[in-house]
Amino acid sequence: MKPRKSNSRDKILAAAADVAREAGPGNLSLDAVASRAGISKGGLLYNFPSKAKLMQALVEQHLQDFQASLEDAHTADSQKNLLRAYIRLSMEECQETEASASWIFSAIAQDPEFLTPIKSFKRQLFERLKTKTPDLQALLVVYLAIEGLRSMTLFEFHALSEDERQILLDALIAMADSAPNQIGVKDAPELPPTG
């Protein structure tokens, strides 16, 4: 994912993700986040008045970071193949165990409504991929393989060896390359409003 410009809000969100990963689902404490971020609890509460607001911001940041990284990967792709950019970015994200988004469990434990923006984002992303990949059958196979791998990573269920993951990546890239790609205007999915 793209590095973000450092400010107190980003520092707090990075600390919250670290604490959530280390402490496990549902065990995120504002005191621990403030301590990790090197700020007072009052400073944390100034930026995020509640634990729910902190977790909401963490989910939104994760989606925004993925979207920005996808745009960069798509722009850098020599053939402007959005599906291939999505595959490569997702595979890289799944291999970065340190950057694992297991903190999502903490967010969902805090409030199951945090799944709503994730579901909406995933659906909008799929619809966007659909407009760029006329071969729906290839898209469905690729999308479900990637999201299945992402789920396995999230649950820390590593059933595939490094060699098997590479075989999967090569097969998915071949499918993306063989699916005709439509180059069009940038139509990134908007994040749904949060309440």
C-alpha cells in the first residue's frame, strides 16, 4: 500500500492498527493506542471522540489506501489492464503479513455495521472491474480466487505454499491478459457515506 503523509490522525490510525493486530479482536484499548502513538489520551479523543469513531476511521482509511494503491498500479500497468493491476496489488497485500488487516476483526467486534462500507466498496470494485473486463467468466474466477486468498490471509489460514501461490498468480495473470480490456475514463468507486 502507499505510504501516507504523517500527521497526528494518521499516527493514531497506524498505532490503532498495530495494537489491534497485537492485542487481538475486540481488545483494542484507547489507552494502549494513545501510548503507542506517543500522544495523550486527550489528544486521541480530540481526533476520535470514541472507540467506535476510531475503528470507523480505520476501516475507511484501509479502503481509501487500497483504492489509491489500485489507481497507482493501474496507471503503472503498461497495458492499463485494471484486472491485472487488481490481481498484482491484492497478491502483494496478501503476502505482506506485517500489514495484515486482522484489525478488521476488532472493528467488526466493536460494531458489525462496519461491514457495510466494506461490502459496498467490494461490490463497487467488482462492478468497476466488470466494466473493464468483458469476459465475465474470467472475471468471476479471478475475483473469487483473489478474495478467497484475501480471506485465507485475514484468518491466517495459509493453505498454499509459496510455489502454489506463484502458480495461482501466474494463472490469474494469464486469465487477465487473455480477457479483452476496455480502456476508459477513470471511474473509481466512491466510498459510501458513513454515519
